[in-house]
Amino acid sequence: MLSRHSRFHGHKSLNFVYRNGKSTRDPRVTLRYVVNSRQDSCRVAVVVSKKVNKSAVKRNRIRRRIYEVVANEKIKGNYDLVFSVYNDELGNIKFEELRSTIRNLLINAGVI
């Protein structure tokens, strides 16, 4: 799990990424990213809306799984990363498939 220091706090940080960031997309998840010169390390947020799944338990499971994949990757630089999930199957697919999906998004963004 990512430490508290590596997560977003407040809506202003998310709005900064949404306004200034670039994106790369998979059919199930989108990665928006931007270099943040004010930070000294990488920060990550995972957004899973109620439209994806009504159950908070399932939304949190998706969120935790993505955080786990990102925590094991070597991210270079001080990026702000926001993963927006569009499909609830990320909570049920095999971990290796989820890892390859997230890793491909990070590679396409040039973050790792």
C-alpha cells in the first residue's frame, strides 16, 4: 500500500492534474499525469465512481489493487498520477493482467 505521503489530499490537486495533465487510455482505465515541480516525490490517486459499481466494498477493492500495483513500480520523477476507472472488472481480473494493464499505461506515459 502507498504511504500517506504518496497520495493526493484535496480537490485542488486533482483539478491541477485534470487541467494541466496529459492522458493515456485503456478501455477500462485512464491515466492522467503531469510533472509537479512543487513536489519531491510521486503522488497517486485512484478515482472509482459510483457509476462503476454501487458497492463501496467493490470500489475500494479496485482502488486497493491499483495502489498495490503502483507501489511496486519504480516511478521516476515527481509526477502526479490519477487513475480513473471505467469498468468494475478490474476488481475481478487476475492480478497479473491488472499489473500488465497498469504497467502499459505507465510505460505509454513515460513515467517508468
